Amino acid sequence: MRPLLRRLLPALRSATARALLARRAVPMALRPAEGAERAGGNARSAADGAPELDGLENIQQKKIFKERKEITQQKEEPCAADSIDSLMAEMPFVDTDIEDECAMHATSELSIKKKRKRTTGREIEEGIERKKKKNKQYQPNYFISLPITNPKITGSIQAVQDAIIQKDQRLSKAMVRSGSLHVTMLVMHLSSEEEISIAVGALSDSKVFIDDLLKGKRVDLSFQGIDHFRNQVGFVNLAENDHTTLLKEIAETMRKIFEEKGIMAGEERTFKPHLTFMKLSKSTELRKQVKKIDSSLYEDFKNHYFGDEILHRFDLCSMLKKKQPNGYYYCESSIVFGKSHEADLVKEALRRETQALLPRLNQIKELLTSPEIRTKIGKELFEDRHNSSSKWKSCIDSESPNV
């Protein structure tokens, strides 16, 4: 539209100018032509039924008729360029301002852009929804765990948790059980038994490479100090030393092995090993009540030394399957290494069995200390003794000779 108007504008302007000049050149007497025609018609009617007018009136009428005849002849001539311009001048868009037209076009474009933007917005929202569904399908549900089994570390963490709960009872829901304490090495999504089997194989293949990295050395992981992630997660730091550096190399090696098997295990970003003991995400209700964990709650333990953990095992654990009785995650597979790993396995198995039995032993102790239970037990024992003595007496009487 805009190029067409630009081409027509000079012609429209010249046509408008010529039309104005022509209008000014016409005598005033000729402009009311229709009035004169009506006057002439009336005059003819009057001439038919009335006496002739005087000579002066006849001359004027002849003059008017002659001029009108000339005008009629001019109208019957072929249209010249000026006439075309005049017709163009009568077109409805001649008085339209070009800026207004451009503004209308710009407004139209703006409207189209807004509509397109709204459409694009909907497309983006739909894309986000699809991405969310896709992400939900690929959310991590398995991980490689380095279990924490040193009683000194678990006991110290329990002390920190108790101190925090005393200051804010609501955070009791955010605490990680001592049996679940671990360091996460890798996370992944396994959607089928086949993928779980592949992951088990990848973990098994990792053992050779880890043994090669260790070269028979013992890795002591030192846990010291407390930090947080955006005040949402509280964790214990690993002290930076050669052993921690070796652990990072192991994590990177395992990640590459899993990816070679077709399992995406985490992202290619800096691995920061840590021991989580508290997180708000454990409870949806808690996250509504507590937006951030106040770091002053564990201020006294910020530089506390928690102890060392000897690296001896990695587990492929499920995040969703039911946990073990001691609170540790469901294990699909494990790899063990080190010179004395058999002894460590036996100790760990005994420790887990003991922890599983402790709650039952405590219940039995509580029952035994209850006065009602003790009275009941005493009564049952007395009845048992009485019944036993009666049986013995009847037995003796039956065996004695009749008198």
C-alpha cells in the first residue's frame, strides 16, 4: 500500500492543483448552471403561453444558451489527461494523509506482532509444559552412593541435628536419618529393568578403573565444617586434600563409564562432594512454613570436625523403592575395594543387623520396666510354678504303690 501511495501522490497533487485553477477560471455567472437551466426551462414555458419578452431579455437568454452549449460540447469531447487527473482527484483516498495511512499500517503491523507475540507466548508455554513433562519423565530416580558408616561421623551429625531441633522444632521433618547418610557420586534416570541391568554392569566395570586409580592406597575422607545450598540444604563439607581430589577423579571416571553405556549420569559440571544432613525438600508442608534455614541455628558447628570415612564401597541405590530397616536406601548392586574389605563387609553387616534389632530390644526393655507388665509376668511365673508342682505331685502319686 505504501509504495502505491508514493507513486500516486505527485499525480494527485497536480490534479488537485489543476482542478482548483479551472474552478477559479470559470465565470461566476456560469457556476449556477442548474439554476440557469431551470430559469431557461421556465422561460421557455413562459414563452409558450405568454407574450414575447423584450429584446434585452432575449439577448441575455441567447448568451446563456450559447455558453451552456459550449460547456456541453466540452463535456462530450474525449477525456484528456487533465480529465483523468480530475477523476483521480475525486477518489476517496485523495484527502487521506500519508502519515495516517502509514500509522494505520504500523498499527496493523503492531497488532499482528502482538497477536504473533501472544501466539508465540502460548507456543512457549506449551513448549515449557512439554519440557516439564519430559523432565518429569527423566527426573533422577537412581544414584551412586558412598555410604557413611563411621559411628563418630553419624553421632556428631546426630548431635548437630538435635541442637537445631531444640531451636526450631519444625526442622525435625527436614533431618536425614543416620542410616541414610551418604555422599552422592552420580545421579541418573533408569526407566526399565533393562536400564537397571546396564547400570549394574557399568558399576561393576567401574571397579577395575577405581582399583587402578587407588593403586592399593587407602582413601580417608575427612569431614569438617557445615555449609548450605541457598539456605535450603544443610551439609557437612569434605576437607580439601589429596584424598578428596582422588574422589573427584573417581566420580569423573564413573560418569564417563556410565555414559559410554548409554546412561546419562548427571551433568558435566564441577563435582562437589558433600554429606547432606538436612533439607527442606523432605517435607512439602515444611517448605510452606519455612522458606530458608537460618544459618545461625548451626553456628556453633560451622568448623566442627566430624571424623574420617574410609572409602571402601559404592552402591547403586534407588530413590523411590522402599528403604531398608536401618534407613539406608534400596541397593541394586555394590562394588567393594580395599585390602580389608571382607572384614569391613562383615562389620557393616553386623552393624546393620544390630541397628535393626535395637528398636525391638528397646521395646522389650520398656515393657519389662513397666510395673503392670512385671506384675503380670510374676503372676504368670507363679502360675507356671504352681502348675509344674501339681504335675510333679500327681506324677509321684501315680507311680507310688497302692496301700
